Amino acid sequence: MINPVIDELEKEYLKSELPTFNAGDTVKVFVKIVEGNKERIQAFEGTIIKLHGSGLNKTITVRKVFQGVGVERVFLVNSPRIDRIEVLRRGDVKRSKLYYLRERSGKATRIKEKIEKK
């Protein structure tokens, strides 16, 4: 962090209850959707293919396949529109960017699950 004044201002907007996640993890992102005067929460479940940035500007790109079409969404992790993020599976991958999943389909998109020691 370069400027301590900016860091101090950003500190109040950072979310503290975020889980740790990496590329290859399967997550469920709960997004607040505003329709007219109603507000609801919509879940988006998929695999993290990219982490970008740090601090207040940290984003994740989540990919899922819906009805045979690949859908990717970029989420600003510390946004007030994000209600919560749940990590469903931990992926065991050797890369930080999983762009190769875009060309694959079916069983070829499977990622090994990381087995954690107790």
C-alpha cells in the first residue's frame, strides 16, 4: 500500500468476514439484486478462474456452464452488492489463471479436489 491516507479511508469499506479462496475453488456468490422497490438475493455458483487486484479493488471471475453456454461474471469482492461468499469445494490446481477451462466442456472441465490435512 503506497499512500497511508488512502489506506486508512479504504479500511472502513473492507469486508472482514470473507473466506479465503483461490483459483479452482467452487464458490457460491450471493448477490443483492434490486428490481423496482424490491430487493432480493440471487446466488451464482461456479468455479473461480481468475483472482485480480488486492485490497478494496479485489475481483474474482466466476465461471459456470448454464444450458450448454459458458457464463462468466466478475465480482468486486468488497462490494456492498455482495451479500456473502461461500466456498463449496477447494480445487487443487497448479495455475493462478484457469482460462483453459473456456475451451473445454463436459468431464474435461473437472478439477481435482484439494484434500486438507487435519
